Amino acid sequence: MFLKELKQTISNKFSFKKLFFFSYLTLGLLNKPNLISQPIANQNLDTESKSSDVSFITKAINKTGASVVTIDTQRLVRNKQFSEDSRILLDPYFERFFGLQLPRKTQQRIEQSQGSGFIFGDGLVMTNAHVVNGSEKLVVGLSNGAKYKGKLIGQDLLTDLAVIKLEGKGPWPKAILGDSTKIKVGDWAIAVGNPFGLENTVTLGIISNLNRNVSQLGIYDKKFELIQTDAAINPGNSGGPLLNRNGEVIGINTLIRSGPGAGLSFAIPINKAKDIASQLIKNGSVIHPMIGINLIDETFFETNKNIVKVGYVVPNSPAEESGIFTNDIILRVGKKNINSSSDVINEISNNGINKFIKITLKRKNKIITLKVKPIDIKNLSKR
């Protein structure tokens, strides 16, 4: 009897525990959505946090980075040397003066170099003219490792721009071209390229200044105004894009200042580059209207007023034929009042060739208005 009651008690306790367990389990199942909602919320927060951690630089590179290319060039260089059996070593000037012809042999060697560029159209690459000038072979490498032969469509040494056509089938990753007239001093600047052969290198800086006249750098054989930036641009970066914070191309990296004052880098504004590229694609060359004068910017510190003076007049040029003299002060070109030499260059360029443009000058105390017809710079030396 005692054993029977004990078994009944144990059985009742077990049933109670069993009932409690299933009740707890049921409540847990009913409340499951509430129990797992917290981890999901945390997961969303983590995703948002990771997204916010992505910098604008990374986002910009993700937009345009795939369009940046490496350009490998090969040039055949021929060096003339004296014959090995020659025991006479003469100065070249003496040789020409006396009319001597010493036995020579010609050595040939392949010179290889590398630059950068970016795809801006269907198989079209924009780069610097000095990257491809004189090259006999062009190999263009994409960021995905693919390589294609390149054909030079055209180059313009005066603005240091060139266009290459890729020999292959797309689709091609294209850069997003921005508007260089909208950039301001202090804006972010991201330089992308392949310095020293190190592919896909990214550097960050700001826009230090705009409309830099290259003559201030001692460069007189180029015709363009540059964007100045402190983003590091090194050999091999030439031809690569300068991006804004949105990943749009605002310039083409072209020059660096080495030695004293190092840390200054320069880029060609993309709006100018688009115009030059369009002419190269259409005509294979670029027309540069010129009248044949060298300009000097002078500033009077007392009044903080800037004037543009004629420093030199090319003989037999349209400027000389029209009566422009050295030291004339240029007041107006066309409908534009002149404040800097760049104003003169832009107005003459916009006028085009074989069409007269009015230029108002100040000569001593006289105001003079002349008509000048610009010509292409290639024809300037032929007159």
C-alpha cells in the first residue's frame, strides 16, 4: 500500500513537471517573433554602420576606377657613335664647320616607358601626348588584367593631349566625365594612376588653385591653363584622371613640380580636354588660332590692378601686319574686357581662324582699335 501511494505521488509530480514544461514551450513558441526581433534589429544596425564606414574616396573609385588603364609604350631609339677603329674624337660643331665625315655606326635600342589613361568612350582612351609621343607600339592594360593593342588616333603636343583607340571588343568600363567649370579651390581632388608601375594607385588632396598659367612654371611650348592640386602625382601618373568626390573626372594629370617646391601637381581641365579630344577624333589634329604675340601679366600693387602687356611680336605674324607693337597694353579683345593673358588667349581661340577680331590697345596715352585675323599656329612659322 505504501509503495502504491509512493508511485502515485511520483507520477503526479512527473505529470505536473511535464505540464509545466509544455506550457513553457508553448509560451516560448507563441512569443518567438518578439524574442528574435532584437538580433534582426542589431543586424540592420551593423549593415548601416558598415555602409556609413565606406569613405567617399572608396565610393568615387568604385565608380571610375575600372576605367583607368595602364599604357605601356615602346620607342625605337637610334644612337650614332664613332666607329670603334676611329682614334679621332671631334666636337660636333668642329665636325660641321670643317665638313668632316667620320666613320660612324648606328646602335638601336628599344626604350620602354609607362603612363596612365582612362576610357571615356567606346574603346577610346584619353591620355597625355607626352606619354605616347614617338611610340611605335602601344599596349593598354585594364584593371581586370586584360591587355589590348592601342592605335593612336591623334595627339596635340600644344595641349599635351592624345586619344588612343583600343583594338578589341567591349563592353568597356567608361569614366564619368564631370564639369571643370564647377570646381572650386578647396574641393577634394583624387588622383588615380600607375606611378612607377604601381597599378591602381590612389592619392588624395585638394584643389589648390585654378587657371594656372604654365608660363609661370617656365613652360612656354604649351597652351593651356591648369588645375593645381596637392594630390601626389608621380612619374607614371601622367594621363590618369583627377576625380572629384563624386567620382567624376575633372582633370587629366599632366605635370609635377620636382625639386624646390615639390608637392605641386597640375592637371588639364576636363572641359578643355573634351574639346581637344573631339577635334582629334574628328580631324586627327587640332587648330590653335594665334596672332603671334607673347603676353606679360603685370600687377600694380598700389591699386591691385592687373594689366596685360605685349612682350614680343612675332615677325610676319598677323599681329605685326595689323600694327601691334611691343609694350602695347591690351584693353579689350572682341567683346571681352581683358584682365589677364588667359582672357586674350581664350577670346582669340573662340574666334577661330580666317576671321577678323577687334583688339583695343593702349599705346602711351592713345587708345587704338585694330582688326586682326588669327591663323593656325602651325602656319605661323611658314609666313
